[in-house]
Amino acid sequence: MPARARLDLLGVPCPLSWAKAKVALADLRPGDLLELVLDDPRGARDLPRAAEAEGHHVVSAHAKGTSWIIVIEK
């Protein structure tokens, strides 16, 4: 069963949010999931693109109030 990690990126601007997500992804095994919570609109737009460009799979990305939840599979 894949592990599921959560990373709180509230208040962290892009591109720093992607840098932190990359560090968290590096600690995961293939197939594990990383849930990101962020409130930066630029990050919400750019993080899924950057993850896909690096070979990860974006499982879901949706708004929740004034923040976004993005789930990435390593």
C-alpha cells in the first residue's frame, strides 16, 4: 500500500513551494502519494505542471476555500 505524506505550504510562495515539494518527494518511494496544501494561486497553477514535467503523476488538484489541495504520486 502506498504511503501518504502531507506537506503544509500555506504562506509559502512559488517557486519556494515547488522546491519544498521536491525535497518531500525525494524522501518518498515510487507509488507513494504527497498531499500538498497551499494558498498561493501561482503555486496552485505551476506546481502540477512542474510535477508532471519531472515525471510525477498529479492524482488530483482542487480548490478548498481559499487554498488548494494537490495530490502527487511519485
